[in-house]
Amino acid sequence: MSGRFSRVAARLLGLFAVATLVAGCSSLNPFSRKGPQIAPLPPLTSPVEVSIAAQTKVGGSEGLFLTPAILDNEAIVAGGDGRVLRWNGGTRWEAKLEDRIIAGVGTDERLAVVVTRKGEVVALAVDDGAVRWRHPLQADVITPPLVAGGFVVVRTVDHRLIALDARDGKERWVYQRNLPPLSLRQSAPLVSAGNAIVAGYPGGIVAVVEPRSGAPLFDLTVASPKGATEIERLTDVVGPPLVARQEVCAAAYQGRVACFDGRTAETIWTKDLSSRTGIDRDFRYIVVTADNDDVVALDAYSGREQWRTGGFSWRLLTRPLILGDWVLVGDREGYVHVLDRNDGRIRGRVRVGSGPILVEPKSIGPNRAVVQNTDGTVAVVEVH
């Protein structure tokens, strides 16, 4: 293998099983003793207190991207063992499904939706956890469903979008497109934005779809594939596209970060910066977890780099969460790191269980976030 091929394949295997060709090379696995070594915990500057305000347990979810959903400052969480909880430091309700859960949670003010290992979409009432309907999808899913506008939209691992009626689970439309031969195995959440569904795709494309029919409206090109091999040409949009101020912003692996005018589809700015997990934004910054595990802040209006924080090599950081004056990222050892939003200094950390954190923390109020790791630990992390 060439040096470039080895580096790219090893980085992909950090979290994403791309293809049997790559997965079969055990020497490239960063979790093996012979693989790249995780960086020691970086030192703190002007430390702040970071604590666990509340904690509970659900079933473990090794290798799955189970994602808490936030509703009215409460968390709805799913465990790999089939349990779903509505939780606010105490359990408001608990439901137990017969099968293991592999994807979720998607929610609105009425439904909380998960997908089981058998490919069944299950909709629960957010008020009491009662099952409202089930739909046998017969497809693999790792991304939380999108619940919005009277539809439940499920994204399969082959990137089809399947829309179900939120009232009864009946199938309404399917959207699919031609894709490159290889793509990252990742949770690529869908976004509802007014009268559109926005989805990132392999090949560096963000697709904008009409939600009632599944008809394509237009595409945005975040980055174009480059290179001689299929692995070198992997250019998937990672994480959810972000929609704010009539702008759509997204990041691509082995590509760049880009922002577009959502009305005209014109490019506002681009920045060459590869990410494995995606971005978050506020009125001032777009914060990116780069593919080398640096955390980078870009000016939201121009894309110019404002600060960069290293020291996390091979910690396989999650997508960042901007939480007021802080930026939170999780890592493969279960740590949540707290960075200063204004200058990137590492100000605090706390460990949540012992399993890797694959999904970014979710805001649940001022200076508080819900974190779920793969050993089933769910915690409210608070920055003081």
C-alpha cells in the first residue's frame, strides 16, 4: 500500500467501516496495539468546573450512533437493548421494545421514533411512551429518523430516503440517487428547513428535497471527489448540514467546509478543511472537528480561520457542540472536553462512563448538555 493509501484507510477505520477491502487490513486499525497511539489528555488552561449533574443507564450500543433527542429540556434516549426513556434527571417514562434498537431517536412534539435491528420503524408517543404504530422497513438504518411536517423520514445505509406518514406509518415516497462505489459508514442526520429536507450525500453533495413528494429541488456541491483510487475519492458530506440565516453550511471528508445562499444556491465561501464528523455554528463561528482531530473555528461570514486547537490526535473527536461560551466534543475514551469558544483554549473535561462517545453532546439548557456513550451511560454534563 502507498503511504497515502495507508494513512487514509487508517483514519477511516477510526469510526467508519468503509469496505471489506479496508476493514480486512488489521494492521490499519487504530484501536489495535500496533496502530496509531492516542494522544495523552491535553493540559487545561484556566480550568473551569465541569460536572455530571445527573446520570442514568440504558443498553449498550457498541458501534451504533444512538442519538439522544431533546424535547422541552428533557432527553428521549434509546438503548441498544430496546429501552427508550424520557428522562430529565429522573425517568418520566420507559418503554421496552421486543427487539434491539439500532437507530434513533427522532422526535417532534408528538412522536419519538426509533428503528430496530429487524428493520422495523417504531413510533412512540412522547407523552407516555405508548407505541403508536410500527412499519416494517426491511432495510438497514443507522441514522436517527427525521420527524417533521407530518412525516417520518428514514435514511437507509444505502442512502435512500423513505417517507412515512406520521399518523399511521404508511409509506408515502422514496428518494434515491446515483452514488459513488464507496462511502463512509456514518450517521448522516437529515435536517428539516421550512419547506425542504436537506441531506448530505457521498460525492460531496447536499441534496434539497421537497418534503411532501420527495421531489428533488436542487443540489449544492460542497466538494468534488479527487484522486486516482476510490478511497482517495471518498468525499462524503459528514454530519448534518446546518441551516441558519437562509444559509446552508456543510463539511465534507477529504474536501472542504462550504456555505451557500439557500435562496439562490450560490456559494458564499469555501474553506479547504477535511472533517470526519461535521460542524456546528452560531452567529459568529462555524466550529469544525477536522479529520486530524484538531478543533477549528472559522468566521461564519468569511470562512477565515479564527483559532485552532490541537493535542487530540487519534482521540476520534465527535462533531462539536457550541454551548454558549463553550465548545464541547466527546472522544473515544468517554471524555467530554470543554473549549473556550472565543479562543479555543481547553478549559475543562469530565468522563462519562468508559465507552467511546460517537455522537456529539446535545444542548439541554444553558451550559448543560446530554451525552450518551456506547456503554449505555447517559449523563447531563454541566459547565460552571
